[in-house]
Amino acid sequence: MRSYNIISALPSNFKKVYKVESQGAVYILKEYESAEDAEKEMQIAGQIALTGYAPKVIDHQDNLVLYEYIEGENFCEVFRQATMTDDVESMELLATRLSIFLQIIYSFTDKVVKVIDFNNYVVKDGRVVGVDFLKIDEGMPYEDVASAIAFALMNSAGQYYDCYPFVYKLLSCFKLEMMDVINEVKARLKQRASQIGARSDIDIDMLVDGLVDFDKKGVDWRKLI
Ligand SMILES: Nc1ncnc2c1ncn2[C@@H]1O[C@H](COP(=O)(O)OP(=O)(O)O)[C@@H](O)[C@H]1O
Ligand SMILES: [Mg+2]
């Protein structure tokens, strides 16, 4: 691999991520804990990149992978801004775009995202582009819907219910009702609440009770296969 100048280190949790430069072009360099992790993410990103919904792999060596830099807005920031200003249209657009990204994942891999963190998506030219594929694994699409709903509730900039337009829209994109995912949402909320830095002002049992009144229909499992 050629040498690259580090411009900055980006906030990350599971690997080291740098914005780098070489011959006037900007890239993302990821340093993984192992060559296996590097191989896994590189494989998935490479597959999805064919659709324009993931960064292209430029170069790699051992536990280092160089990716295309996706210039755009951080999904989490756009989401927080929309909830802060009660911008229903933006919230609905984000939900629709996220669901399109997820459908691409399901069509091009036999896996699901598993843990949805809005910081792993860049909004670019009207698309939600994924940049972190390390947690992708076997599972069911409804798990992703539940994970996204839990993340939305915990990261709403105002009250947790300010993000309901996002939640409603995401469910409707998947032709699901809240009842179909409520147990999974609850499990994900509990998981997140126990993590460092999670907001502590939410009573999860009360929140879940509120969500149950969202709608009362049951699951149509055929829609999830
Ligand atoms: N190809 C890319 N283009 C633009 N930004 C990126 C790219 N890859 C990663 N990032 C940014 O770097 C952050 C950390 O990278 P990520 O792969 O998510 O690390 P971690 O697994 O530690 O969460 C992301 O949240 C995103 O903001
Ligand atoms: Mg990440």
C-alpha cells in the first residue's frame, strides 16, 4: 500500500478510522483489530459499492483498508436536527431512504445490518450510503427495523416521541405494525440503556407501553421472508 498523509482521526468505536490524503485526493483509511475484520468489511462494502450505496475499496493490506471518502451529511446529525425542529417531512424522507438502503443490503447479501447506529450512514445526493458493515450478520429484517426504532427513540434531540414520524414511516416502508417489533424494540432499548453514554431520562417500560398503543394489528410473517 502507498503512503498517505493523515488529515484527521474520525470518531470511531471498533477500529481506527482516518481521513487521509494522497496526490490531492481524499480517502478513508481503516485500521481493524484483525485482518479477518478487514476482510469481512471489505468484502461486503465491495459488493454493495456496485450499487453506489457503500464506499468503493481502493486498496488493502493486512488489517488496513483504504476506502472511497463519502462526502455528505452524517445521518445522525440530520436526524437530530429534524427531531429538534419537528421537521416531519425530513424525518419521513430519512426513514424512506434508510429503508431503501436496507433493501439493497437484503438484495445483495443474505444478511441483515443487525445493529443500526445512525452514525454509520452518510446522506449524499438523496441517498443513505452505509460506511460501517462490520456488524452485519445473519438475521431477519424486522430486527433492523427494531434496532433503528430503538436508536431513533434514544437519539431524538427533543422528547423521545418527537421522532414518531420517523418511526411510523419506517414501519410503513416495511409494511409492519409496531406490535410486530415491540418486543425486539424493548430488548434493544434495554441493551442501549445499559451502555455508557446512553440517555438516562427515559423510563423504558413507560415508553414501551406508549408504543404499544401505536396500533393493534398482528404480524404477517410472510412479509418478512
Ligand atoms: N467511507 C467513508 N466516508 C466518509 N466517512 C466515513 C467513511 N467511513 C467511515 N466514515 C466516518 O467515520 C466514522 C467511523 O467509522 P466506522 O467504520 O463506523 O467505525 P466504527 O466501526 O468504529 O464505528 C463513521 O461513523 C463515519 O462518520
Ligand atoms: Mg461505526
